[in-house]
Amino acid sequence: MGAKKKTAQTTPDPYEIGPLGLFQLVDETGAEVAPVPELPDGLAVRLLEAMLFQRALDQRMLNLQRQGRIGFYGTAKGQEGAVLGSGAAFEEQDWLFPALREGAIALWRGMQLEHYIAQCFGNGADVTLGRQMPCHYSDGPTRYVSLSSPIGTQISHAAGAARAVQVKGETHRIVGGWMGDGATSSNDFHAGMNFAGVWKSPIVFVCQNNQWAISVPAAAQTASETFAIKAEAYGMPGLRVDGNDVLACYHATKLAADRARRGEGPTFIEMLTFRLGGHSSSDDPTKYRDESIAKTWEKRDPLERHRTWLVNRGDWSEERQDDYLADAGKTITEAIHRVEEAGPVPVETLFTDVWAEKPVLLDDQADRLANEEMV
């Protein structure tokens, strides 16, 4: 008998896997478990570099907070694959509405590093004039819209923007909206999902399920079998993806983005990952969770997984990583120094960017401040 003809494998469809499965391309050892679709030239290496850069930047910014040089910071340690894998799938003209840990996407899209750092200092180098909490980045040129601290509010904002895109007939443009698993328990989640589902708006919702809504575990906030299955109640497909597999995150989000751009409506993607650090610099996770679980998830580190995959393909090496991290560290250090040299935000900016035409009352207050009559 002749040898059996080998059947060519194909990449599984995350839409067919659905909300109860788990779409994955590369496992925690760095081995392919399904064929990785063809990627744009250089994207795989760029994704690793961006994840390495973000982890180095997060650590430096957390150090600044511990030293009292900035007031607050939230790292994305352990979630870089979900952040950058999803963010890289959007195009330049798309509008993005992040949650707390998506700052790396702004940098990926071209936000200046000094503007990113200055936003956390809130000094004169901050283009938003110190008017937002640290980590609440916004960047007009990259269409990256600031989150608001009340949980989940960006979901409704994103849904509204997607509907606006429809009304304006901007068929080339879609919207991305991010949230954590805790935000699915908010009123804005229901309002935003329902609105997008009714209008079949061009939006991709990305839920980073890091399994902790600050100190509340996922099991204590939902009885649903998965977060992805919630999408069905709103008339849209729900996908569930290995959030520590950056290539799976990219591919699933790209499919959802393409679907939205074709006018086929919204998709909700749950990316299963884990927050290795605290919720923010104000949080101590050892007070409410068993840190042995974090040790287990460290073995599923998205950076190590993707690095191993690239090394196995001959596209990366330890020497190249050492050189890249040395350059990244120098870039971050120099940017921090330049930002810290800036003075405070000018006091006269208190009266700008509020009214198109400044009312007499504000003119009077501005004059009195200039004459040091106000404290």
C-alpha cells in the first residue's frame, strides 16, 4: 500500500471555535499548535520589540512612582501580548478607546515617548496640561482617546463613536474599544454592547480577562461560563483567545476588524491572560490572592513565548535581545531626563480649552490671577 497523503493543515477559524473554546496558535513552550497565517513583513519581530520595550518602560515608570517622582502608575506586566496583539490589528485611521493598560498601543501607533512619560508627570511637557490622572493618555494624531477612571465608561464612548462613523459614511474607518473583565459588570458595558449590537456598528470590543477586577476574582463577578459568551445576548459573535499568544490575539482581532470594515457589525473578543503585578502602584495583590498562581502564569509569559517562537524560526537571538534592551533603556532614560527638566504647567492654562470664547467672568479671574490677587 502506498503512503497516506499528508493533509495540509489550515489555521482554525476563531469564529468557529466560538465563545466557549480557546483560539491559540503558539503554546506556552513557543511551539506552533496551529499554522500561523502569513504576517506583514517584519510584524512578528516588531511585536516582540514592542512588548520588550513596554515591559522595560513599565518597570521604569513604576520605579519613578516608588521614588515619589510621579503619583500613580498601572503596569501591563503579563498582558503585553493581549495589548499589542490586539492594537496592532487596527489601521491608522481607526479610533481607539482604551482602558488602563493599553498605553503601549498609543506608542505603537506613533505617540511620542516624551508625551507618554510627561502625561504621568503632569508638568509643562504634558500636552494635556496635567489635566488627567497618570496613565490616562490621549493622543490626537494617533486617534487614541483618553479613558476616564470610572469603570467601563469608555465602552459607551467607543460605541457612540462607532455609530458616528456609520452616520458619517466613513466606510474605511472602524473603532476599537478595550476593557478589563471587571468592566463587564458595569452599566456602561450593557449600554455600549447593546447599542453596538442594535446598530451593527463597526467596532471591535476587546476584553482583557486578567482574572482580577482589582481584588475581585472573575468567579465572584459573573456566573457566565466565559465572558465571551455574553456577546450572544447583544446580537454579536463572541471570540475567546489565548491572551498570552500575541499572534493569536493579532489574528483574531484582524479578522474582527476586517469583518467590521466590511459592514458586518461588531465582535466581542475575550483575551484570557493574567495580571502578574498589582492592579496599579496603589495595590498589593499579595493581600487578596495566592501568588503561587502568579508563578504558574509566569511560565506562560507572552514575551518568552513569542521570543522562543522567533528564535526557533531563526528570526531572533539572545545577542539581538541584549542589544535591543540596551538601546531601549537608553532611550527611556534620556526621555525621562528631558521630561523632568520641564517646569510646571503655566497657571494661565487654567482658563484655556474650556470655552470657544472666554466669558467676561473668566477674563476677570485671569486678570486677578495675573495680578496675584487669587491664591
